[in-house]
Amino acid sequence: MTVKEFLDKEKPNKYIITDRMRTPFKEEQLKWLDLSDIEVRTTDILADGTVRIHSDYMPDAC
């Protein structure tokens, strides 16, 4: 399932999307990523109810 499919299906109020190393994406990064191309590896729910989406995305090294 892609991140876009997950968000459309589950419709979480608060969520964090992380890369393969579990580093959260910044809002600026999310503007440039196509969430329909990024697969969900796992999800969990934090103590405050925020859904953390662990994706398979690995940023390019410069």
C-alpha cells in the first residue's frame, strides 16, 4: 500500500511520515515527493494519537 492510499483510506487527523531510517520528513520535502510512489512499511500510533507512517523512501545521497 502506498502512503497516499493509506492516507485516503485511514484519514488520520495527525500523522508523521518517516523515511526508511525513521527520520521524519519536513514539510518542504513533502511538497516535492509523490506519495503515490512511496510504499508504507509499517505504522504505529504514538501516545498523543499521532499516526507514524514508516515508509520505504530512502533519500538520495549527495
